[in-house]
Amino acid sequence: FITSPLSDRLTAAEKEKEKEGRYDMGKNNPWRYQNRSFLGDMSFGKLGEKKVETLLKSSRNVAEVFDLRDDKEAQKKDIDYKVFYKDGRECLVEVKTDKWAHRTGNIPFEMYSHNNPGCFARTESDFIFFVVAMTGMIYVIDSRKLKEYANRLLENGEKLKTMGDEARGFLCKIETLKKEGIIVQQIETPPLAMANAA
């Protein structure tokens, strides 16, 4: 899939910004109002992971859920859980939690982060459980299909967008991902406990 470094896809002006560490956080950047912080993102992320773990463990079709979040090899592959179903199937799950999808209608696909493949580009999970913190909606995304979709965007000449924090990628419309069969399920759950405090 995605193998070329970020620098291969930047214009000369973007390369200069990249070198100087300057990123466009102006009015056209959808991440400008997020007031993100690493610790804040981590705390929301952990709440989303716990929500998905509880959901999976309560499913009548699931035999067992292994938590791989502290496993170094699983971290390299962006995998949070291994799920064993009662019918013998297995799947690998990555969980991502987002504070803004309810407002934007988008799922951000980080193609590159700090000149390396972004989390969605590198995950070896079978499914991404994308938790929208403010509404509690969980979108179950087919990881392979999402990567194929992002690669099609690249092949069709779609420009990568600056996403702040040295990340570049695409804003994927949730409705488009549903129509394309990339979102395979959506699950309504209560909002995350910290969501209203944000």
C-alpha cells in the first residue's frame, strides 16, 4: 500500500514549511479549533478503547477478547484487541476516538504523521472501531477497504491536507464511507463520560 515518504508528495512551498516546522492552522484548516493536546487525546483514547472492549465482551457472539494495548509488537502494528468468536473466527481490532466527527461529518485518514505512515495507513487490524466521543456513535470500518479507498484518492490526484501535528491525509466523509461499504456497521452507545467536559 502506502510506501513513499511524505516528502515525495509535497510541493516546494510545502517542503519549505515542513523543513521549518510551520503548518497551516489558518481558517481553512479543519483542525484549527480542536485545541488538541497529547495527554487530552490519550485520555479520550483510553475511554474509547474501554467502551469498545466492554462492547465486544458483552457480545453474545464473542468468546474472548485479548487486550493487546501494552504489547509492543501490537503497538507497532496499531492493534488494540484480538477478538475470538464462538464460531472459531478471529479478528484484530484498532480503536480510534474522535472529538469532532459529529460536527464535521468526516473521519480523518492520516496518510503520514511525522514523515511516517499514519495510524490508519499502517494498522494491521481487520477493523477500526471509530468512536465519536460526543455522540457515542461507533463506526466499524473495514481497515483494508479504507486503505484501498485512500490509495484510490491518491491515484486520482487528490491532494493531501495538512492536519496539524505534522500529519497529512484525507478527510473522508462518513456518508461516502457508508455508501462505499467501508463502514460495515454503526453502533449507537452513550457519549463518552468526559465528552461534555471538553
